Amino acid sequence: MQRQHSAPSTPLEVTDPEVSKEAQVEALVIGNRLAEMSRVETWLREITIAWALPDQVAFAVDLVINEAVTNVINHAFRDSERHEIRIAVRNRDDAVEIEVTDDGVAFDPITRLEVAPADDLEHADIGGRGIQLIRRFSTDQTYERVAGRNRLRVRIARPPVRDDLDLIGRHALFAGMESTILEPLLAGCEMRSVRAGEIILEPGQINRHLHLVLEGRLEVHLDRLGSDEGFVIEAGECTGEISVVDCRPASAFVIASMPSRLLLLPEAILWDELLRIPRIARNFMRLFADRMRARTQVMQQALEQRLRYEHLQREWEVAREIQLGMLPRRLDLGPEIEIDAGMTAAQEVGGDFYDVFPVGPDEYCIAIGDISGKGMPAALFMVRTLTMLRSELLLGQPIDESLRRINRRLCAENPTSMFATLVIALIDKRTGVLRYVNAGHDPILLGDRGIDYRALPPPRGILVGASEEATYEVACVGLRPGDVLVLYTDGVTEAMSADRRLFTLDRLLECLSEQPARSASALADRIKAAVKGFEAGARQSDDLTLVILRYRGQQPLV
Amino acid sequence: MQIHSELLDDNILKVTLEGRLDVEGTQAIDLKLTTLTATSRKAVLVDLSQVDFLASIGIRTLLTCAKTTSKRGGKMLLVNPQPMVRAVLDRSGVSSLIPVYADAETALGTLDAA
């Protein structure tokens, strides 16, 4: 007999060096003739005795090797040469592993279709049952084509020991069953102990076992590991039932939340033996229904959460529209002043604002500002600021006093500690005199005859909402016909490119001075295009607001 | 692998198989069993109590012979298989094609009832 104790280079040992130290491994090499099967039989008989294999396991090992090897001998070789087939078995605590290797044509017996079951003898297929038997008498099968060889690995679990039977009998699937009836049914099933955190199933995994939770607890996560959406599987429940029923890959993560003991029922045993017993079939349906109900509940929660979010989203959109609706759109300041004002809103609710309104027969107020922060609080703060701006400016008091009062009122009621930067300017359309105050905002840009742009030095003043005691200085400049004023927010100068550079004031001045603009709106379009080009597809992170004003001076009466 | 046969009456043949129905064992009894089932009879009782191993090659022979018996108007019955052999018959789907009985008396009883 060509028996050999396998060397460390044998595939079975290479895969799991840790266990192989203790595991017993035997290997046999035979020729590709059916006559060799008697040698296999003798070899296996000796191993069965030496390893004291239980009858059920010994039978399954015998059967699987018989089917696998005769299959190879009969079908793997297309020539008349002599070939070798290597059979190896390994004895482990929980299972016996079998490996059959041959250099025949590539053939994967695992994914092959089984014989269709026939209803009567007349229509039944005579052959083709070998592969079916390999599957049904083992717990796991894997096939690989390695270096021109077929390698079939089959695992045959040791059946649950008598001590486990009580535990198994308490599971809901076996409710009302005698343990004496149970024992023979469990041949071919596997007890498995899992550590806390061990993943038992993951989406996409092919699952051929019903997992009964005997002790411990599992968690199911539908979308990703560690997500809150999911449910718990307690002892007495099961998992894997859906993929066993619909034969599709597992759809969720199943993870042990504490050390647990599971019983793995191969689908073949479940269908062909267990579910033929009415009581077990009913128990199974009940478990299945419970599981479906738990799943539906989780889905419902997820759906509700999404609807709530969508509802909130819609409310925000409405708020955003109201906010934008407060900004003036169509502006007519007479023939002396040509004006263009607009805001390009970022995705989120931002805090930019502007306003233009008459404060006297020849005088207009022009304002621009930016609230610190984003979101709903910023939007509400902006609405308050805008409202105060209008009411204070219409009182006819000096502009610095208006700003001082606005600041005091904002400070008085500012639970969320928001700030705003703000420029308020008053322009007299007859004289072209511009008086302005600045609460920490970017300077006004003046384009001399629309050609040479510079920043006007901002008068002293800090942002509003920060200190009740703040006071503001007023500055004044006389405009000549053709002069252009540009008021902007940092959405322009701090626009960011994909490589995280800022647009900057220099680039804005450069853009303005490029060439004289035909109109205020043409100039606004030019700036917006330049910013957009600079961002080059990067997401606009902040509101972008521009107020551009061209002073044309007193127009001769026609 | 051994095969014995006895006529229980004119119309019922009892065949007793003994040993392993693997490649070698099946080859040893295949011709004899086929011949025995080729004669027209009411029933062929195959006693499996002495069979301690059954592989797909053995299933093939059992199914072929059961088909032959059936074509000649008879019926094949499998009797008293050992638990693991019974498991092979169940898991291969054979037991839904050829009736399997725990003992000869029950098997014969079904014939009388029919």
C-alpha cells in the first residue's frame, strides 16, 4: 500500500499551518483505474479505526471519496495515459476534511446542476447522483483549478455530540420534537462556536445553511457593519433562511454580538429531511414569518426617517425661497444710476444679503452684508438684520446712528451669538455724493470712470452683533459720471478652486480692470464667469453676492 | 459482495444483497440482479439489511432494475436498509421513486392491499 504521512508541502497543511501541527493528516496516491478503489477502501478502513471516527462521519467520508474519485477516473482524463489522483484526509476537532487532486481536464463539480427530481420511476434519470451525494453528505465544498490541477475540498462536520442535543432541542425550530427523533436528523449538521464580533454572513456571500442560534446573540445590519439600522437575533431564532429559500446570496451583514453557539443546517438536509416533518415545517414557517416581520419593521423605520428628512429638506427649500424673495430684484434708480444686484446662492442656506431702496426723493440706500455661519440660524439673523436696516434707514437719522442702533438691537437679542458684516451707503443721484459706513465688511471698490479700480479705505467700525457699545465712522466720496462702484461679499474673493486656492481681491480687481464694461450687468456677468471658471467644477461653498452701480450723473433734459 | 435470491411464492422474489454497493461490489452483482429482475413478476423485494455502503453506482443499478421490473408489470421494493444507506436513498431522491420499507412484512402487506 502506497501510504504516506504527508509532508509539510501538502496543500492541506499549507492552508492552515496553525492547526496542522495537531491535526492528523493522511494521504494516498492512486492511479486512474477503477481497480484502485479497493486500495482506497482498505486505506479508509484503517483511518476510520485509527481516528475512531463515528459511524456517520466514516460513512460520509467513504461516500464522498468514492463519488469524487470515481467521477475523476471516469470523466477527467481524455487520453489513455496513466495519471495520479491524490486523496488526502485531515482529522479536526469539529470536522473531517477531504481533498482530492487530479491533473485531468478542468471540471468543477460543485456548481454543476443536480439531477432534476422526477416524480416517478419511468421518467427518472438513472445516473448523475454522485455529485448530489457529495453535496448532501458534507457541510462545505470548494473547487479550485490550481496549477493545471483540479482540487476539490470537502468538509464533513462531526455531528453534534449528545451533550448538545438538549440545547438543540430547545430551539424553536424543534419545538415539540422528541430528542430521540432529533438525533438521526442532525447527522450532517454542524455545531459552530463564534466569537463576539465574528462576521457570519455578509452581503453577496453564497449561503447554503440555515443558522440556528442556540446560545448568544447575533445582529443583522442591512446596509453596513455597525449601522444603527438592523435587528437582533436572539437564541432560539435563526438567520440565513432567506438566502436558503430563494437560493440567492445573503443580503445583509450578520455578526455575533457576543460569543455564540450556532447549529448549521445544510439546505439539502433542511429541504429533504427536516421540512418533511410537519411539526418542523410549521416551526420553520413561524420563524420565517417572525423574521419577515422584524425586517419589515426595520424597513418601515428607515422609510419614516427618509420621509422626515425629505419633509425637512422641503421646509428648508421654502425658507430659502422666502429669504431670497426678500432681496429686491427689479431695480430702477432713474436715468442717473445704473444698477445690477444679485446673489448666487450656494447649496446650503447661507447668510448673504443686499438691499437697495429709496430713502428720499434723490437719495438711495445701498447695502450689502454677510451673516457669520450658515443654515437656518444665519437665515433668520439675516431676515432680522434686513428688517432693521429698512426701518432704521427710513427714520431719516444720520447713517452712522442707524448702524449703531441696528447693532444695539441685534446685540440685545442674539441668543445664538451670530454676527454680520455690513456696508450701508447712501447715494445722492443729483450730486453723486456717496456717504458710507462699514461694519467689518469688505471695502467698496471704486472704478474711476469704470477703468481704474481700487478699494475705498473703509471707515472705522466692527461687525454688528458683537458689542453693544460699538460706534461707527462715516466716510464720504464724490462720484463722477462714469464711475463704477462694486460691493461684494467674500463669496467672490474666497471662492475656491479645485486645488484649494482662493480667488482673492487682487484677482477681482484684475478682472474688473480688464476692460471698461458696457453696463453694470455685463460687469457682474464677467465677474461671475471668472469665479466660475476659477472654481472649475468645484462646489460653490458660499453665497456669492454682487451689487454694481454705475453713476451716469445728471442727464440733460430732453 | 454477495447476492442470494429466493421465491417467496410464484410471484414474489426476494433478493438479499450483502456487502458494499460501491464500484467493485456493484460490478459483482449487476448482471445477476439485472437477470433476476428481467423476469415478469408481481414484485421484487430487495433486502438491504446486509448492505453497509451504497454509492451512486449502486443507485444506478437499483434504478435500472426497478425500471425493468416496472416495465414487466411488477414492482421493486427496498427493505430494511441500515440508517446511513437509508440516508443515501433519501438524499439522492431514490426513496421517492422506489418504495422503502423498514421490514419485509410491511412491504408484503402493501402488496396484498394493492
